[in-house]
Amino acid sequence: MILTRHDIVELIEKKELNFIPALDQFQNQPHAVDLRLGTVFYLPKTWKMTDKGREIIAVDVTESAGDNYEKIDLKPGQYFDLAPGESIIASTLERIELKSPDLMGILYPRSSINRRGLSVDLTGIVDAYYQGNLMIPILNKTTSQVIRIYPGERICQIVFHKLTQNLTEDESLIHGKVAAKYNGADGQNLSSKKDAQEEIEYIKSGDLEGLKSNPY
């Protein structure tokens, strides 16, 4: 079941859903909430200096990407120019707190953002009991246009759904065998974290049969 504007307001009033800072008059849509772009941006690094010399950074999805990005903090009123083909990660302005046992969210791009030539490739699921800022990957899809974005503009939208049964907080924050990696994230620390070491070892060794031999 998708929640309407009235349902969302009721959850906020019951303190089962919270936004910090609070929503303004432009954000609450008929059956979604628009989220605003924050002031923190992460740019992928392409190389680094080591004792061996200048090395091109190879992104390994089985490792943490904490050192692969340069963080830029803007002030309200400043802007960020995306070069053609450039991809970045940004933070939402709002911290979101889901406090209901049967509430989750799904992120979607805004159509007006797509029309500007931007691709907002969202991670999708916002788990029950999640608390924190959200990561927004943004790509300038054009080949020749610089696209300017501003902290504070509405960048994406979250749709809230009711679950078919309640989850405890412990249940909602266990993903597979491990704890949720990004619960509690803030705009100052959005870098990726690696998956469970046990799973990584199966993958790197090529032991997919062993990986699948452990039923859920």
C-alpha cells in the first residue's frame, strides 16, 4: 500500500516518521515526498601517489571505497557544475528517520531532473527503522552541456509503503547475515563499505558452489 500526503502527515504528527530539517510547503506531494539536495558532494578520484609512483585507481567492489572520493562542502547559495559525462555522489539535505515497524520507502528520481539531462541512479530501498541521510548518485548524461545544480533544490522523491507485517528493529537492520551498512549515515560520510568478509572470500576464490551451499 502506497501512502498518501495525508498518511504521511499523520505519521509525522505521531512521530513515526521524521525529517531533519522538517519538510517545507513545497515537498509533500500527493503520494510522495520530494527530498532536497544537500551541501556535501563526492567526486571520484582517478589516480593516487604511492611509493611506487602515480597509480590509476581501480575500483574493487569487494573493498571499501572510502579513499576513492574527494569531498566538497558547499555553502547554501553556492552551486555545483557537472561536466559532460561526470558522475558524482551527493547527500540529501534531510536526515530521514523511519520509526514505525511496518514502514519502508522507495526512492525515485524527479522527472524534472531527468529532463535537464541528469540521471539520478538511486539505490532504491529505504529500510524500516532507517535513520540517516541518503546517498544520491548523479550523472550528467549529456556529451556537451555543463549542468548546474544547487544545494536545496528538490532532487528526488521518496514513496512510502506499508509492509504486510511488522518487523522489529533488529530484524529490519539485518541484511542477510550482517548488520545494515549505512544505517545512521550522514552527509559527511557517504563512502561505500564492503560486504561481509566471508562472502567476499567465496567470491574472490571463485567458490560460487560453496557460496550457494548455505541456504537462507
